[in-house]
Amino acid sequence: MTITIYHNPDCGTSRNTLAMIRQSGVEPVVIEYLKTPPARARLAEMIAAAGLTVRDAIRQKDTPYAALGLDNPALSDAQLLDAMQAHPILINRPLVVTEKGVRLCRPSEVVLDILPNPEIGPFVKEDGEVIIDADGKRVK
């Protein structure tokens, strides 16, 4: 099974998601989307497959979201996608694609829902938050 993560190595949530994927026994295709953003059509396809609206998939924090006026509710999905293509930092992350589905993995443990082997053993996030305890039970 191929797993693809649209990853930002500077993002803790993205790093935790990647670590969970690797702990499941799969080495994913890692796409650093800030360097290699997905094509517009692929981005729209992933957003739809994840059950999100385009607006749901836009990152507001630490981005030019407000400066670009993207909070304007009159903007169309096409206009929002154009902005995401022009400024990939606006793409919320991490997006993960598996044969079981596509998810925006915020929080990172959402990835467990689409992994072929979600029984990854104990897992603690970088910040110390326990996601899976020593008995293999999800804490959240």
C-alpha cells in the first residue's frame, strides 16, 4: 500500500503524523508541499476526498490569509484554490492519502483512521502527549 503525506518538516503536527505512519511499518512518499505543491486539480481532489470544503483546507495561522483578504466569504472555491497555488503555505497540513482515504491530519492521530495497520504500539507526540498507551490503547 502506498501512503503519501503532504508534509512540512517545520510543523510538529506533520512530524508526529509522519512518525505514526512510519511506526505502522510503512515508509510513505513524503512530499514537502512548500517545495513541490500539488497541482490545482490534485489539491481540489484531495480536499473533496477528505470531506472538506476548500475553505476548511486553508491554513490561516502564520500565513498571508488575512493580508490577501481570504476571509471574504464572497470568494469562490476557484479563487481560494488559486490563492493556495500561489501561496502553498495556505495549504493546511498534513494531508495524507492512503487506499483507505484522505485526511487532513489535525490532530495528527487522525492518520490512524486511514492506516492499513493502525495498531502501531505505544506512541507519544513530540510534546509529550500520549496518543497510544503502553497497552496499545488509544488514549484519545
